[in-house]
Amino acid sequence: MPNIVFVLGFAGVVGFVLLIFGHPERCPHCAKWFARVVIQRWYQGEEVVEEPIDDTQNARKISKRQYRYKEKYACKFCQKDWTEEIASYRELEVGVIKNPDVSAEKVSSPMPWWKKLAWATGLVFALFVISLIIFDAGILMDPLDQIHEYVRDYFRAVLSPFDGSQWPSRRTLLKVVEAHWILECDVEEFHQNELGGSWDLASRPLVASGSFEPPVWPTLPSDSAESVEGQVRVKEKRSFYTIVLREESSGKLYSTDHLFQKIPGNPKGIDPLRLDEPLFLKLQKSSSVWEGEIQESSDGNYFVCLEREKP
């Protein structure tokens, strides 16, 4: 399931719960949700009403006893009160129900430190999630078990421009010395069982790989475009691209399946570029030399930022 479906579904559930529970408790004066408290209820009388048993036309009706009340509410935040009339099919408690016990001093007092900490934590987490999605929107479509890779790359990319001592940067020339690609495709086939007359499902992977030459998908069955029982069905396609760059001045090799590129007009910003087929085709020439920048930490981690191909 794509992560975007999970995120939107979770947000929808949270929003729906807040709506059905928070909005009915809204204060008409300060407009805050989850605010009203019933402090008093008066019994007004009762009546017998006809209630249909379903929504169909000419549905049979039954008689119900309905009790009418007048309720007085108070806001937990602004202390203002108001009165409404309600109806109920069951008897409710009357008299003084609950005192919100909110003094003017409490209303005007500053927010406690623990509430400030909770709000700050929630805000930081929300900003982290938003920036993570902006940093690489692919996180919304990849499987859940790949999220840790995005988080790792996020922290590397975000922190590296601000910490020159751990990530020293140097200008250099980089030559492509290796370029590998692997293409995988899962194929399902339905074989008829001669004994039982039923269809048995069999699955097999198709794999193709190469170096430097353009990627070519493995030969797929001719009827793979159809997805009906009794024929071959292509389930999933996966592609993996890796290039190895050699620094011309030191001879060091840098292998990567993703690159980082300077954001135009932003000297400290970088864009993540995962190696897809168009980018691989741009880099896969064994004779190409690129001008770029390497940011390398003391523990061996590095960023390779390519700017332009040297003519």
C-alpha cells in the first residue's frame, strides 16, 4: 500500500474523530472546540411522538415518549454561559450537573510549561514530516520498510551544509568508471491442472542486467498486457541503478545509487537525485568526466554533487 494512502487515511480518521467529538462541544463565544460543560438542566415536559422505523416511504411508525429539557452550558476557556433546548428519548438528570470550576485567574494565567513543551514537540514533529516529504516526495509511494533510508538521507543532506568540520567539501573532477543496472519483473502464469480441471498459479522472476549499455527490460510474454485468468500477468517491475565515480586527483572511487545536485540560486541547498533510467542514461558513458563537489565525513560517508559534464 502506498504511504500516501496510509497518511491520507490516518489524517482523515483523526480529522473525522475531532469533527464529530470536538465541533458539537464548540463554544459560540470564543469558538474553541471541546469547550462546553453542562452546569444545569431543567425538565420542561414530555410528549409522545411518532417515529418511523426506517427511511423507506410509508414506513411503519412507532410511538415514543420524548422528554424535553433546557440546558445551561459554560465554556471552560472564556467562562461565558448560554442556554439551549434539547429533546431526549430517555430521562436525564436535572438540577446542577457539573461545575467547570474555572476561575478568572485560571483563564488569564499563562500556559503551563508542560503544555508549551507538548505543543512545541508536536510542532517540531509536524515540521519534520512536512520537510521530509518536501525533501523527497517519493517517500509517499515507496513501501513502509524504505522510510528509514529517506530519514537517513534527510539528516545527511540537511546537516551537511551547516557542519563544515564533519563534512569538508572539495571541488574535483569525477570520471564514470562503472555503471550497472538490474531490471527485475515478477510474472505470474496460470497453468491448467489436467486432473482437477482447475487453474494453478505459478510465479517466476525475469531478471536482466548490464553495464554501461542502456537498460533493456527482459523479454516479457506476448500476452502480458492482459490480466485475465488463464493468461500470463506481469505483477511488478523493479529497477536498480548504480554508478562508480573516480576522483581524478586522488584516484578514490565513490559508488552510489543516488546523487545530490546544487539548487540553483541557493549556495547551501542541495537536491536529492535518485538514479532512475533517464539519469542513468545521462551518466552511463564510460568516457564522461564531470565537474562537481564531494562532501566527505571522517567516518567515510560522502555526498557526490555533480554540476556539469566537462566538455
